[in-house]
Amino acid sequence: MSAVKASIKRNDQVRSLDHLHPAIKVDKKKINIHPNHLFYRLIAIAQRDENMTPCFDYELTAMPTSLFKDNFMRKSVKPQLARALEKSVQSSGENPQAMHVLDGGALIHQVKWQKKVTYKDIAVPYVNYVRTGYRDCCIVFDGYGQAPTIKDHEHQRRIAELLSENIKAHSDQQTFLSNEKNKSQFIALLNRCLEADDQILHNSTGDADTLIVETALLFARQEREVKVVADDTDVLILLMYHCNANMADIYFHSEVKRSKKFLK
């Protein structure tokens, strides 16, 4: 049998991507139907006063439109939520008795580094910044390597050998902190300086967002007003989810915009 006369079963034939979608014929012309697009249009033209429940009884789309768009997971819009809250949420006043929970990751960018000074000289302004700006505070840093806490003296000894307090900084602040290893070593040095100043420190084993929220909730449950100082919208979202009326007030304070927002 020649190749021209040979026939292949439909199930064994190679199909294009268009065959993945159902199709109808209009004037003898095949038109592919995309269920997702059809579902979007039905929602757009539906009258709001009609009962939409029967429409959702049919599987018009294989993926939930709230999570996916054009076959890709939707990008989060948390910054838009933060901007909306800034316009509608009441700002707080100053309470000298409040407990401040600081995001250490944001803190290291709040002090401008001097040039041609030692790392110890760079750390001192951070200590002064915390001491003068916050009466009572707890600083939460991201995890910085093998050690789970700053109490691991062997880890501190190894870090001290890599980043000595008396070595002069040759890189600018942005370049130095963009390197994760350098950043981790500087956080360890800053931990020692802040601990020597009797500041309360927490170091997470990974990203600090969860520990920041847990620390804030701990103080709030002790009936103490809390002000969280952070720039990450994830922290704000977590606080909004977990805080409730059975604890003291919690405020979110952005160092970038210098604004305090009431959460409860």
C-alpha cells in the first residue's frame, strides 16, 4: 500500500492545539470555541438582578477565573489593596507606651552608610536610630544561614572571622546588601551591636514576615498596643487576617511613607 492510500485512525493522528477546544460550524465554516472566553463574556453581559446560580451549575471553564487568567495564574494585587487602605483607614496617634515590632529587613535600609568607615562605625547609627526612635521595641530579622538564633556562639565566631568590626567598608550600601552572603554577615554583626544595647531581637529561620506577625499578636494578646513597622504588604495582609477584637489594638506603620494605619 502506498503512502498516499494509507489511512491513519483519527485517534492516532497528530492534532493541532485548535482541536483541544470544541468547535461549531457556521455557514460551513469551523469556529473554535474557547470555554474560558465564553465564560468571561457570559459574566460580563449577565444582568445582576438575575439568579446566576443556575449558570454556575455548568462547567463552562476548567479553571476558576478568580485564580487564573488566559491559562496563567493571576498576579497578586496586594499593593493595590495597601493603597486603597491608605485612603480609607484612619491614621493613628502616638502612644509612648506602645510596643513596636520592627522588620529588620526594612531597618537595614533606613540608615545611610558613611564612606570609608569600619562596619562597627556603620552599625552604631543603627543602634542610635532604634534607641531614639522607639522606646520599647522588638526587632525581627530574616534568617541568615546555619544558626537558628543569635545565641549560637560558634556561628557568631565564624561570622566574626568573615566580617570583622574593624574592617573598612569598600562597597557602597546598595551593592553590599544586594549580596545575600554579605547581608547575612552584616545582620549577624548588627545583632551583636543591638543585643549589647539591650534590644529585644528575634531571628527567623527563613522569611521574617510570619515571625513579625506572630510577635505582634503575642504582645497584643497581652493587652498591649502594638505598632508594626514594616514595608512588606505581606505583613499587612497577615495582620489583617489574624488580628481580632479580643486583643489590643495593632497598627501598621510604613517607614517609607511615614504613615500609621489602624487595623482593628
